[in-house]
Amino acid sequence: MRQPEVLPINLSHTPTNAYAYYNLGVVIHEKRQLDEAITYYKKAIQIDPNLTDAYYNLGIALQEEEQFEEAITYYQKALRL
């Protein structure tokens, strides 16, 4: 069964909602669009620096991109929260 495409989402009405960016990152990550997912996780962290799951998922995405040193940095940040 073919998965439906993710439609472009306008987050301009929720520019300060870290969970909106985080959740979009999760959906994009599941579609294996890692660069875009990384962007959304970083935006979520920028809005809410205490969003532990965003740090953790960002670490996973970076690890999958074989950016191991940066991934470790985000895993460590997640552990500190």
C-alpha cells in the first residue's frame, strides 16, 4: 500500500508552537526526509530549549545521516534535561 504524501504545512499561524514543529519533524522523519526533519527538530528546540524529545529525535536523525559527533551532542543535551 502506498503511503500518502505529506502536504506542505503552513506553520505561520503557530510560529511559537514548538510541538507543532516537533510533530512535523516526526512525520517527515518517518518518511526518511532526514534533512527536513532535522530542520524542524532544530526549530522546535529553538522555540523550546527544554523539549527533550526534540533533542533525542534530532540525535537519531543525525546518527542516521552519519553525523555522529553532532548526534552525540544532542543525545547528551537530551540526557541533561
